[in-house]
Amino acid sequence: MTSNTPLPPWATRSINLADPRLGAEALACSDDFFAPMARMLNPEPACFIPGKYDDNGKWMDGWESRRKRVAGHDWCIIRLGCAGTIAGFDLDTSFFTGNYPPAASIEGCPAGRDPQGNDWRALTPTLPLQGNRHHLVEALAGDTVYSHIRVNIFPDGGLARLRVYGRPAPQTIETGPDGLIDLAATRHGGRAFAWNDAHFGAAANLLLPGRGINMGDGWETRRRREPGHDWCLIALGVPGTIRRIEVDTAHFKGNFPDRCSLQGAWVPDLDEAAMPAQSQFWPTLLEESRLVADSVHSFAVDGAAPVSHIRFNLHPDGGVSRLRLWGLPAGEAI
């Protein structure tokens, strides 16, 4: 399976709870002699650099333990960026060919329990692994909320990347100083699930915490050479009424969109595969509005109905670092 293989539905309906940009952290491991455990959580795809070595051997983009000469197996404990229910995993051995583990398993520690204790529950069986590929595996988790996971590799070796697909628990919702919440934030379960182009940067970056660290930490499309405009679709983590739209073009100076607009609809039961076509006709929440370079833009929204999904349009193309949709959950007073 290559990195271009489409994700299964259980993954596309989820976010990566092990993203360090959400606060996920590799806390402890049995051994990371050849490559540090933290590297396994890097949100960027794994890479290979021929001829690159460090003091301990060949530089590898992931977590890699030394060759085990005693009984047992290696492991790594990870604190998730958001406690949540878990749908599945991607155990990625990209570029690990003669040094990948023959097998692995994953366990979870329920939220509120001590990860240094014994309350670890199996989230996968012991899985056979192959070198230089992605292993997409559904979890055995059910509805339990987990805060930590433990990756076991048998007996040793390396993993390039680990993704933990799931949904944040409701208690992770954070309210802003004005009493509004970011309905689309990744930490609240918001996710980008369709787009016409993401040549230079993933649409999912729009919903991450904080401001982008550079131009690569945003959504950027290629230069459009034909009529039309670019767009992406976002499922709100918390469906509700949008009161204020915030568009941040941080670091985009010669390539920010000339204008942006936003549409939305209450369609929680509509098949997401049908939404790209139907979203063209959703009600407009923000008319085409001018943008400028490297700035935070704030647009008030008055009298809008509750929405569950939005379409964010770039006119005609370009890059945006972050999108915030500040509002109130559906059913609360406007």
C-alpha cells in the first residue's frame, strides 16, 4: 500500500489523535537507539536520505530500536493530543526494508486511568507487518475514550510513522473568551474531507491549533490556469451557528488568495460523497471578500442558520494558513 492509497471510510471520518500539533507526545519507550521515538509522530510523510548517517548509524525517519539480543520486545507509550474514541491505525514502515518489525500490536489506556498502571486494553491483535508499506488496521476499541496508547513491536526494529485515527471526546471542547467556540477546530472533531486541489499543502492544516509555522503549514493550491476557483469541504466538529469567520493568511505573501467566500448547510445525514456537487448550491455565509498578505481577517456573520458542513472557497487560488469558525453549538441561544 502506498501513501497515495485512499484512506478507508473509518479513517476519513476521523482525525489523527496522535498529531503532535494537537499536543500528542511520545512519552517513553524501551529503546530508540537508532531513531528517536518522537520522530514517529511527525505529521509529514516519511522520507529517505541516501548517505545520511549519525553517530549511531544510518539516519532513519521514524522510531527505530537496536537489534534485540535478549528476550522480550520493544514498546513505546504515546499520550494522545486529544483523548477520544479510536477507529483505527496506520502503522507505516516506509523505507524500513531490512529493519522493520515482523509484527506489532497496539494497546490503549482509558482516559482517567494511570498509564503507568496495568489498565491497558488490546486495540488490535498481533499484526504481521511488511517492509516499506502502510498497514491500515481498524481498532477493537468500541466506544471507550482513550488518552494513551502503547505500540508493541516484536521483537525490535523500526516504524516510520504512526497515525491514530479517532474522534475527540466531547470534554475536549474549549470556549473562547467571548463565549464562542471554534466549531471547525481539529481538537473539536472538525475535518476537511474533500477538496479540488491541495498541491502544496493539505486542507486539514486549516483546522489545526495556533498559527501556521511556515507556508507549508496551511492549505495551498497550485496556480490556476483555467476559469473557476478552488474549494474544500469541512465537516464541523460541533455543528452550530457561525457568528464570526476568521481567515489567517500567515506566511502567504505572494500567493494568498485574492478573495475568499464561504457557504454552509445543515446536512448531517447526507452522504459525504455527494457533497462536492451539492455544496455548490449551499447558502452563502460570507460573500466574496478581499484578503491581504500575512494577516488575520475577521468577518462577522449575522442571521445565519445552523450548519453542519461548510464549503470554503478561494478565488481564484492560493494559500490560507488557518480557518476559524467561531459560533455556538446547535440548540444554544444566538
